[in-house]
Amino acid sequence: MFGAFRPSGPLSGGLLWKIPWRMSNPQKLRQRRRLRRVDNIVSVLDTALKRQVATHPISTTTATSSPPPTQSESETHGAATPAELSTTAEGQRLLSTTTHVEHASRRQGRGPKQGDLVPGQPRKLLSEQAGQLGTIKLLERWKAEMPTEQEMHPRDKYTMFDRKAKGYRKGVHKLPKWTRVSQRLNPPGF
Amino acid sequence: MSLPTATNYFRITLLRSAIGLPKRTSGVLAALGLHKRLRTVYHPVSQTVAGQVFAVKELVDVQEVVQALSAREMRQLRQPESGFYVERRAGVRAGEGEGEEVEV
């Protein structure tokens, strides 16, 4: 039509990079395997940390966890005593951070984020409790909130919420980097 | 499987790259020492490393092992048998040197 160009579909005004609206069966198979692989990794981390706690009691592993919120006055920062520290500005800053900070005052008074509090226990941060127990907050939250591949409805495995689509769902393969990102939850009712 | 008394290790292998993902993800991979695909690193089991692996769990394969291998040891495990053995070296008299290297 225009010289050397053949009148193909894309050149006649069609879409070149077409993506089907639904996934094929092999695509769905690979997606299930990817979900199972992530579940397996989460269980490996969980059992490894539990075994670590069982073989090394938590009292000996406090050095590796996050810094404790409270420190006794007898503890020193390196080799400096509190009396020596209070003479310099940096030392005074170090001394002030050792006092326990109320979690309500973190985040400039807005309080802890949703999911940061242990359900059932009033005003206890999940990250602190996890650190004391030898696990990590991320793992505990994942195990509590995220479904495994067995528990997931097929609709949640292969589609995701989209407020613009007709049925408020679109294929999960349309999510950028969907093979390298965990997308398992959708708003309730959709 | 009995509980070992020593510290276990995570055997972490990078399977998918972090190209196109937020820079935080490639930062975590760099912190773990995974700069190329299919490289394997060993890290002792701890909350820190577990959190790092959790951040990149979609890109990585993890096993819990007892022994940590160095890069040299991993390379030696990959080397195939040479398929020959040296009977005699030129310039070395019989009985001198370290003797034959007999390989099955």
C-alpha cells in the first residue's frame, strides 16, 4: 500500500502488542508453581528461625536482633560511661535514645501502622514481640494475612481487582512484573 | 532430622533478576552478595538474613543447610573428573616426585 510496506494488520491501524484478556492453561500452571515456590520459601524461613530459637535460646541471640527499646543505666555505649557521654552533644543524643519511646509517639503522633499491633494484645508492637520471640514481623504478618496457594480461590490466582474494568477484575498477567511480585489479596466482595 | 547444635546456613540462589523492580530490591540482593543470576551464597540463619530473603522471596531460592561452602569449594564440586591419570612425567625419574595421581 505504501511502497515497501505490506498491508498487515498492525500497519493498517491494528494493535501490535496484543495481550489476550485471559491467561492460557500453561500460564496458569506456571503461576500456581510460582505461588507454591513462595509458600515454600516462607516455610523454609519459618522453620529455620524456629530451629534457631530452639537450639540457641533467645537470651543469647539478643545481640543479633533489633536494638532493645530499654537499656539499663549500667550499660555503656562502647567503652564510654554515661558521665563521659554527657559531656558531648553526640553522647547526650545517644543517652536520650536509650530511654523507652512510647509507640504512640512514633510516626509523629499518628500511632503504629495497621498490622503493626499484635491482635488481642493491647498496644504491643508486632515487630518488638517478633524480635523477642526470634522471628520477624514480616513473616508473622505474611502467615497471618496471606493465603497459601491451596487456600486461594482460582479467581484470586489468575485475576486481580481493577476499579476500571467491567467486572472490577482484570487478569493478573496485566500487572507489571507480575511474575516477580506477590499479588494475592483483593478487596473483600470483589 | 535431628536438631544440629551449630548454626545452620541459608543457601540462597538468585533465580530471577531485579531488573525493572524498585531499587530497594536490587539493594537487598547486593547486600546478600547476589550480583548475577544463578549465583549462590551462604549466610548464617538469623533474623536479619531471613528478613532480607523475605524481601526478595519471589526472585530467590532458599534452602537450609548445615555446612557453608565457599566459592572455591562450590567450583571444585562442579569440576568433572579429568578422565585421565598421569603415569609418568617427563624429566622426573621413577620414584621421585609425588608419585602417580590415579583417578578412577
